[in-house]
Amino acid sequence: MFVQMVNESLWVVYLLRCADDSLYCGITNHLEKRIKQHNGELVGGAKYTRANGPCELVYQENTKDRSTASKREYEIKSMTREDKILLIKTS
């Protein structure tokens, strides 16, 4: 896992690879904590990732604010799986 420490005022768009090889996209301003939530180490996290975990961080992209992160998350979620894999490989 290549968690990059970021200022909590910055927002991150991220992709996780789940145990069933699915990809999950989300946003956060505290990446390390959020991954722990997804993997059930802390309270919180998406129901999907708790059910399909453990999950591994495979992509992250810093953004300037929550609005930008949300828009980018929408773009990534709209991509095909093949495009998401290409995004991961080219990062």
C-alpha cells in the first residue's frame, strides 16, 4: 500500500482493489483512516468494502477541495473497468 500523507484540508480520490478483485472508488480528507474503516479496523467504511474486503489501495489522486474530489470521483465511477485499470497502471 502506498499511502501518501496529505494535509487534511486536501481531498483525495482513491481506488481500492477488494478481495474479490472489484474496484471501489471514494473520496476522503484522511486516507489512512478511511482505508482502516473500509477494512473494518475502525468503525465506519462502506458496507460494500466491509463485505468484499480486505481492500488494498491501488490509486490515489490529490485534489484541491471536496467539490473537485466529488467531481473526479464521479468521472472515475463512470469509467469502464478497463479504463480504471489503465488509470492505475499509468499512475
